[in-house]
Amino acid sequence: RCVQETGLVVNRSLTFIDVSYNKINDGGTKGLAHLLEVNSTLKILHNRANRSSNMGSIAEALVLNKTLIELDLTYDFIAPEEASNCLLYTSDAADDTPCVDLGGRR
């Protein structure tokens, strides 16, 4: 189900989501990106090994998100043209964020 249908976007108490190994496609990744843009309580997102080819939408959403303190993208495919966005986020995050895990990059 898409993120908007589950009520996650409007949830004001959710602080942790683990959607790892769920075969999330590009549409699901866009939904997660939207969640990151509008949710003001989410602190931890684990999105391991989902193989979406649209990780750039997550990187763009991180520019707007001010609450996330831990992001795990281990084994997610980040296209070369999207890598600079993710690296820019991790560089900025190093100042304020205790954990950004980009391990397992291919």
C-alpha cells in the first residue's frame, strides 16, 4: 500500500519506520520521500535493500526534513546522478545527525 493510504503522512507520534527488505518500488520510494517532506516527528528511517531506482527523491526530501537523525540506505541502489545529492545530505548531516548509514553502496 502506498504511504499516503496508510496514514503515515499525517501521523504525529511515529518516530521510527523500518521498511527494509520489502521490495519497495519507485512509487513507494516517492511515498517515503513525501513522508520525509511533511512528517515532523519521524527520527529514524531504515530502508535497507529495497532496490528502488528513485533514491534521488529521498535525497531531495532530506533537504526539507529537519527531524530525521538516523537514515539507513544499506544495499539500496543510488544512481550516479543521484549520488551527489546523497553525499551533500550526508555532509550536512554530519554536523547535526548522529547516524547516516550509506554502507553497502554499489
